[in-house]
Amino acid sequence: MASIPSRASKAASDAELIARAQRGDEEAFAALFEVHKRRVYSLCLRMTGDTAEAEDLAQEAFLQLFRKIGTFRGESAFSTWLHRLVVNVVLMHLRKKGLQQVSLDEPDGSQDEPVKREYGDDDKRLLHSIDRITLSRAIEGLPPGYRAVLVLHDVEGYEHNEIAQILDCSVGNSKSQLHKARLKLRELLRSQRLPASMSGS
Amino acid sequence: MQEQGGNGAAHWASAACRDFDAQLSDYLEGGDRSAVAMHAAECAFCGTILSDLLLVRSASTELEEDEPPARVWANVRATLVAEGLIRSPRERRRWVEWLLSPIPAAAVTAFVLLSVFTTRNLLHRYHQLAAQKVVRLAVDVDPGLQQSVSEMEAAFRAHSAHLNPTIKRAYEEDLESLNGEIKECHDTLARQPDDNLSREYLVSAYTEKARVLESALELGDGDGR
């Protein structure tokens, strides 16, 4: 039961910081940034696969957050509100870039290439663990549509019905794109596989 | 069906392999597909795919978060300062200097005096009536106290739009709860006019409501915006 008081105290702490930020308190803005910066930046980085874009988008997301903070009424958890805002900022950016495959119901040939099934003496399983740098690099190498679904589901923990709503596609499409994304990620990891990047713990 | 490996090794996909492919996605999503696990245990090729995908899924779930560069906050802060959402200490000093210059100082003083005069009149009446109420506690709620509380509530409603939304909400919730208590006491007294306990609760609720309103009105004159 230890998580309940800690969640409650975090919510209380967020609420206090929000109330102070609504009055223009600089320390409160800085504290809110400090608490949420890693999650926001990481989401931007994983969704775009580019550090410069991730910096710009994290900055834009925080600016939008702070401009709108006066309208936050506490109906949902602050972190949920912020997270949805960040996802919207990133998707808007990807769509502006013309990456139509972010909308998963629109067919896109580049994502339907067959997933390779390879088998051979030197082509065994991915051992027992993957280091984070290798995995991050492989996720960055995914096509944007695959990357969006995989990041939202496997990394950020969204459910398929939420992803369908966010990406404006069907639940079935979200599931099928996730499966293809995992297979593609496996393929990328196998092609990147180097003795130094794989640990056999 | 034959599939060619990257090193030239061939894998013959059986009907069970094709069923495995078709059911793998559901299995990874938690669906009841025991045939998938059974086939993976028998077929080395499909077993490798399954163990790899389970590893990919768990590694993605546990991926650590990255630290953004310090310039992200520097840029955010600079924009917030430029847009006036937060004020730098230097800018706050400029405001103080401006407020202390003769013409704004006179205007602000006049405004503050007017606000204080208006609020003080209401509060003065409330304190007078509250003092009388102590003597008459066992008798009834002073109609003057009710009237005073009503006027303070009207003043609060008229100016609450300027309050910080969170603070405003807190006051409104307090008032709503007290109004509920007051109504309950009135209802009980309508049925049982001799219920002195309800009468005492009623006086207490009005006194508390006046105290809450006094605090809200003082905040409205201060820095609660």
C-alpha cells in the first residue's frame, strides 16, 4: 500500500506547483519542468528519432503547457494531461513534415515490406538482453508509423484503444501495426547485432 | 512454402508455422493461444522468433528515460519571460520602481483606499453583529448577521472572477458545504422549532461562513489574483 500515499503526495505536490505556476511563480515553473522533463524529452526523442527535433518539440510542449496551465482544472491527473499534450505536439509535427504514415489507416507501401524470417547456424535468437543504446538506435530506425505505435504501446504503456484514438485509426490496425513494428525492430536489432552491443547476462 | 535465410540456409514453413505466424500477434497481446507456445517449443525457427519478440517487448517496456540538454529549460524560461508569464527579478524591480513613482503611486493608493473602505464597511458590520450574536446565541440567528453574510457573499460572487481559479474553487467548495449545513439546520428547525442543538449549529454555520467570506474578501484585496 506504500504506493498510494506516495501517489497522493505526488499529486498534492503537483497541485501545489500548478497553483503557484498559475500565479506566475518562476520557481514553480522550474520545478514542474524538472519533475517532468525526462519523460517529455524521451517521448519526443523516441517518437522522432532525432535529438534536435526532440529538443525543439520538448521545448514547444513545455511552452504550450505553461501557456495553458491557467486552464488546468484538475479533472485528470496532471501527468496524463501533459503526456497527451506532448503526444499531440509530436504528432502535429510529424504530420506537418508530411509523414502520412503516422495516420495508420492510410495505406503506405513503405511499411508493408515483407518481414524477413531468417534462420541459420549463425543467426540465432537475440541472446537474453538488449542494451538501451542499441535498442534506442533500432527504434530510431523504424519507419515513423511503426515507431509511433511501438513507442506509445510498448514504451509508454498506452492501450490500443487509446492509440487508435490518438492516431485516428482502428484498434485492429493499431494491433497489426504494433506486431509489424516489433518484427521490424527485431530485424533491425539482428542487423545491428555486434558483440559489444549485446550482453549475455 | 520455402523461406530463404540470409546465410543461404532454407527453412521449410509447415502449416503449423503459418498458424503460428497468424496467431503470434494475439498471443503477444495476452490472448489465449496455447498452440503458439506449443509450436514454439517444437519448432526451433518459430521458437527463436517468439523468444526474440518477447525480449524486444520487455526491453522496450524497461527503456530508460533520457535527460534533455540544459538549453531546453533556458529556452523555455527565456520565452516565458519574454511573454510575461514569469517575471525576472530585474523586471519585478522595474515594476516596483514604477509603482513608487508619483503618479502611479497616487492612483494605486486611491484604488487601495477605496477597496479597503468598501470591504471594511462590510467587515465592520459583520463584527458588530457577530458580537451581538454571542449574547443572543440561545435565542436565534440574528437577522442582521444573516443580512451581513448575504451581502458579503454577494460581494464575493461579484469579485471572485478575479481570483486565482484554484483558490476560487476552494472557497466555492467551502461555501457550498456551509450552505448545505445551513439549509439542513433551517429544514430541521422548520420541523422542530425547539431543537436548540440545530439552532446552535445554524449560528455556528453562519459564523463560519462569515469567517470564510471575510478571508476571501481580504484575499481579493491582496495578492490572491
